[in-house]
Amino acid sequence: MSAAIIFALLLVLMLTGMPVSISLGLTVLTFLFTMTDVPVESVALKLFTGIEKFEIMAIPFFILAGNFLTHGGVAKRMINFATSLVGHFHGGLGMGGVVACGLFAAVSGSSPATVAAIGAILLPAMVKQGFPMKFGAGIVASSGALGILIPPSIVMVMYAVSTNSSIGALFMAGIIPGAVLLFMLGFTTWWRAKSNNYPRMPKAPMADRIKAFRESFWGLMLIVVVMGGIYTGIFTPTEAAAMSAVYAFIVAVFVYRDLPLKRIPKVLLDSANMSAMLLYIITNAILFSFLLTSEQIPQAVAAWLVDSGMGALGFLLVVNILLLLAGNIMEPSSIILITAPILFPVAMALGIDPVHFGIIITVNMEIGMITPPVGLNLYVGSGIAKLGMTDMTKAVSPWLITMLIFLAIVTYWPTLSLWLPRTLGMIS
């Protein structure tokens, strides 16, 4: 009964147009103060202790690093490098865009930032070469979603924080699935370009490829700094996030010199605004998780599903459907922080590996970035390409189908996610 009241209240508040974070907080406070005897002091205490986790500090640092790189000319150099590698295939610049999105995702940790940085440079160049705007917009919006699967990933950090999972293991688990999805998106791009006889570029000489690599080297080195540092144990994922912010600042300001010092305050302010928004969502979501746990709702759901005999395979199918539907109306951070406290205990009761479960949730969030009406990548791509939401939705549809096929693969083939962290000894 209490579960029905809690979720009905949350739904009503969200339907009024209230932000998800405020809806979560008001749901908790209304239920606690009208239907329980929980003292106000315990709620205030939970607000502070809930975000008193060292791992949460990784979020603002990764956001800051991504903003430095977005404004620091890294995207342009990565596009040149990617195009020199694959530009001679059918689709030329489009193929380069897929690879560039994958590379930029590996240094930014943000999906919308990847779409904005790559799209602003790539789309005008593609139109100039004779590509339809819808084709380019579809590539950038869908490939930009790699920003939350290829580590470092802010979404993975939020999952780890809400479930007490290993951030380092999740990062390593995302590498191979990210590479596979990158290949699948590239194949879809190639197939569509070949079918429509879209232009391709001359094969770049080895000297041009080496030059493009040298120019993008310092940006690409951020991948080594973060992932190499975590794997070798030089620093924790949170410390890696801080290092990435410092490194990105040095590269953007002093190495590439594309970010003048006078623009630093704006980058810092934008990063602070984004971090504050996410931390506010986290705070309210932690309160919501506290309420669910105190009412024994996750435990009851886990017991019911285990007793129903659904099994792990059936549960994962239900989870995918639920998260895909949620992705249509909510953004990834809110979905994870609302659903993880309920779904995670069930997954553990059914013997599903927490790292594998985290990758499944991340891929669902990735798909949610390009599904209307609130897909963030659709809005960013729409703003760059000057296309309406209906046209943007049609533009991404071939790549959306590809990502749904990939979701099925990653869900029912756990080795794809778990082989690398197991090989590295990060999980058993």
C-alpha cells in the first residue's frame, strides 16, 4: 500500500511539470511527515550523510574536464584524426564522425557534450560535401551517446554511487561493449552511405595520418591518464577525475592554446552549474532511496520476483522494457537514482553480476538519449542542425535500431562486459 502511495504521489508531482529532483524531495517529505513518525532531524541528517561519499566528487571533476576539452579545440583535432583513418570508406566524413564521437567520448564522459563538440564542426562540413543534413544529424546524435558507455562516464559514476559498486570495474567493463557499439554504429553508417551512394574521401597518405595523430595526441593521452592510472592503482577513480580536469586545463590552455584565459571563468561557472544540478538530483534521490528502504519496498519487490519464478532472463527483459520507457520521459541521472535502489537488490537476489547490470542500465540510458520527447541528444542535435524534433527522430532511427540490437547482445551475453575486468582481476 505504501509503495502505491509513494509512486502515485511522485507521478502526480511530475505530471504538473515540476522538475524531477524537486518531485522526489517533495514526495519524500510529504509521505514522511504525513504517514510516518520519522523526525525532521533524521531527514536533515540523511541529506548530509547521503552525499558524504568520496566517489561523488568524481562527477564535478569529469564535468569540468569535459568542458575544458569542449572549448579547447580537441574535437577538431579528433575529427581530423578519425577522418584520416576511415574517411576513404563509403560515407567518408560520416564514418569519421562516428570514430570521432567515440574518441571524444573517451575523454569527456558526457553524451550531450560529445554531440555539441563534434556536431558543431562536422555537420557544416558534411553538408558542404553534399551529405543530407538528416544523415549527418543522425550520425552525431546517435554516436554521441557513446559518451556515457565509453569510460570515463558520469552515468556509470552515478550508478556506482547509488549501488556501492566499483567505479573502476565499471569503467573497464565499458571498454569492450563501447568498442563493439562503435563498430556497429560505423557499420550502419557505412551501409546507409553505400546504399545511397554518398561521397567518400580519397585515402589519406600515411604521412597525413601521422600528422593528424600528432596533433590530437595530447587530447588522446587523457584516456591513458584516466584508465591507465585507475588500472595501475596510481590513483582512485575520483582522483583520476581530478587529474583529468587538471590535465584538460593544461592541454586546452597551454598546449593547444585554443582556450584563452579570459574564458576560464565562464567554463568554471558552466561546470559549477551542471555539477550543482546533478548533485541536487543526487541529494533528493538519496532521500527517495532512504524512504523506499525504510518502507521495505525493494526487499518486497525482490522477494516477490524471486518467488514468482521469473528468473534472471525474464527479469532483465522487464528491466530493459521499463528503462526504455523511462528514457522517453526522464533524463538518465534521474532514472538511475530512482530505479537503481529498487532494481539492484532484485538483480543481486537473482545472481546477476552488479557490474554487468550496470552496463545494461548504461546502454538503456544511452538509447534514452535519442528517444523523444526528452532525449537530450535530440535537442542538442536539433539545435545544431536546425531540424525539428520529428525530423531528428526520423534521422536517428537506423542507428536507434542498431542500438536496440546491441542492447539485446549486451544483456544476454554478460562475458562481453565482464571479460576485461575479470581478466584484470578487478572482479571475481
